[in-house]
Amino acid sequence: MACDDPQPSAASPSRAGDARHAAIGGATNLLNVVGALALPVFHTLVARLYGAANYGLYSVAVGLTEIFSRLGAVGTDKGLLRHIASHRIADETELERRSLSTAFWLTLLSGTVLALVVYGIAGPLATLQHKPTAALAIRLLAPSTPFTALVLTLIAATMGAKILRYNLLVRGIAQPLLLIAIALPVGLLAPSLRALCLSHLLAMILVAGLAGLAVTRVFRHFRLRELLTVGPVHWELTRFSFPIGLSEFLNAVLHRAALVIVGLYVSDTQLGVYAAVEMLSRAIASARNAFDPVVSPVLAEALRQQDHGRMRYNLHLMTRWVALLTFPLVALFLGLRHELLSLFGPTFVVGSTAFIVLNLGYFANGVLGLVGWVLSMAGHSRLVLFNNLIAASANVGLCFLLAPRFGIVGAAAATACALVLIQLLLLVQVKVLYDVHPFGAGLLRVVIVGTLTVGAALLGLPHLPGAPLLRVILGALLIVGVYVALLAAFALEPADRELLARLRRRLQRRSRR
């Protein structure tokens, strides 16, 4: 697993510079993850206030609109991550403006058309699921499709410019807080499915407005009229983005299709249980999500400069950091799975087995997921599309095979298998095409320390005293303490210690002011 990291070329930024960018960007986006803890709080409150059945139907509608919102962005979110970074490093200002304008109008138009599609399929899907009220939820949330797609595209533009704080402020903080601020008082007054869906729609309209404001602040060198003018199309962005858009649609199918399919075979309450299991399990990949917008522009620059040494170094570095940050979550989720699910209500504890299975799939997706950015930033959009088609087809096929017999556990197994499959495909392809893999020298020590921590959590955390919420808090503190001690003793690299020392000095300077 270990290998020597090659030196970047002299023309490329230094290792210290890339490590600094990774640390600052990753830390900023981890704040995004911390802010996004409000999202599980929102889902917990919704499940308790509106009931498991309403929560399940709402989650199906949100999952469906999310799938079509990914298609609505037409891949321009990934296209902007690649082209904004590439145009900026080459000082191509006009192409930068055209990429922004093209992405905005493509997203708005396709998102609006797809909102009509979602509205149209609401009735037939509800009939298939034998859940008539599902049609109401889907129709009410259909208009959110273009707004959700615009949030993806506009925030991606700011991240392509290496300005990461707006992802934190808009998606990490404002979005979950707006959902809570609107849905919570409504739920206390009128806890109906209609009220919940309308609350979500209003929140997403406001979030899209905030994302637009963020773009105007990051790209101040362009007037708003220049950004919104329908001018010459950026054809290179379009050609790159369309296959990626289909890939993103299939990727959303990979992650969310089981929630829709399992509704054909289980009750509304069981559907709500699976929705909670799926929402919590996806948090396992939160550390990887924090580094996605950090690694993508760096890889785009390295590929533009044909600097494979820099590409390999950053992939090793950030994969190791993702693994380092993912293991504590796995330990907490597996060790206190019953307690975490019980926060949604007593009914949800029956989903603990499905929770374990889905956690394993998202662990593979999280730790190995950065390698896929090599293909995306290199422009292999058709290969990315092929991978997502294979994985999404596997998920849908396995779900139809397993869900009728095993219910939510079968749906979880289908998704977990598909997540592992796509990561295996990516590992092989990136190795063959670029002779790059994510397994750097320090990763093995992180895996050993993380495995020991997970084992200790499985043995010790179930015996903690107190109410479920208290056990979750105590368990989190214990896991962090044990894990940090093991890391400090066995797994920290010189670069880690240097960055920690720099952070400590910065904090000391600020404390003296």
C-alpha cells in the first residue's frame, strides 16, 4: 500500500503550498460539515413533529427532486470547477465570464423543464407505490428543482475560484438553518405533509438567492449584466458538462433510488425509517465532501501543467486526511447506532441493521472517493458517465431483487454494493490511465489506528449510562479522545505536525492581540 511520493515539478506550486491549500480549504469545508450538523437536527425534528409516515413521504419527494436537480445542473457545477480554475490560471477573463453565463442559463432552463417533468410523474409514481399522498408531496416540491440546481451551479462557481467560504455560509449554514427556521414553527402549529413541503420550497428559494449574491461578490470584476447576458456559448464547457450532467443524474440515482424503490414494498412508516437511515449514513462521506472542492481545482491545475507528481502528491495527501477524519464518525455511528436512530423516535431503532450495511458502503465511497476527480478534471466525462451508469444500474437492479424479500435491509445492501463497485472501477481506471492511486505511505497507519478505534467503540460504547442523547455526546467525546491520542502516538506525519504547529502559533498570536 505504501509508496514513495514523487516530487512535483519546479514549475508547480510547492508541496508546502498545496498542503497549506488543502489544510485551509479542508478546514473551511469541515466547518461546512459542522454547520451541516443542523441538517440531521432538522430531520430529527421533522420526524418527531410531523410523524414517521409524513417524514418518509417528504423524504421520497426530496430525494426525487434531488435526482432531477442534479440533472438540471447539466453538469455545469463540475464544469465550472474545472473551467474557472483553468481559465484563471491562464488569465482567460472572457472565457471565465462566458463559462459563468453559459452555466447559469443552462441550469435555469433545464431545471425549469425538469420541474414540469417531476410534477408530471408524481401521480404515476404514487400509484405504483400505493401511496396516494406521495403525489401531493412530489407536486409541491417539484418547483424547487431549478432552485436546488442553481444552488449547485452558483456555489460551484465560487469554489472554482478557490473561494470556499460561501459553500460554508450558504449550503453549510444558511440552508439547514432556513429549513429549521421555517419548518419548525410550522410543524408546531400545523404538522401536515403540505406544510412541510411548502416550508422546504420556500427555504430553497431563499438559499438560491443567497447563492446568487455569493457569485456577485466573488466575481466582482464582472458587472451583473455581463454575467446574466445571453452571449456566445462556452462550447467547451457545454461539451464537457453534458456527459457529466448525465453522470451526476446517475450518481444521484445511485444514492437516492433505493429510497424511491423500497417504497414499493414497505409501509409509510418503514419508508420513514429508511429515510432516516440513509440520511445519517450519507454523513459518513462528509469528510470526503469537504475535500471535493479542494482537490478538484488543484488536480485541474496539475493536469493543465502535465504535472503528474503534483497530482499524485495531492491525491495521497488528501485521501489520507479524508480517512483520518472519517474513522471517528464510523466508530460513533456503529457503536451507538441504536441511540442515534432513537433520536428520531422509538420506531426508527428497527433500522439499525440497515444502518450498519449502508455505513460500510458510504465508508468506501468516502475514503476512496477523491480518486474519481482525476477522471473528471482530465475531461474523461464519457468514462465518468459509463461508471455511473454501471453503478446506478447495479443499485436499481439489486434493489428490485433484494427489497421485496429483505425490505429496508435489502435496499441498504443494494446501495452499499453499488457504492463499492463504482470505487473499484475508478481505482482501476485511474491507475491504468495515469499510473496514480490514492494509497500513500501514511495511509496504512491511519487505517490501523482507525480500526482499533472502531473496535473499541463497538465493545465499549453500548455500555455507556444515561439517556440516548447523553450517550451520544459522551460517546463522541470518548471517541475523539481515544482517537486523537492514538493518532498523536502512531499516525501523525511531519507535514501534519508542521501544520498543527503553524496553527498553534497563529492562535497564540491572535490571543496576544
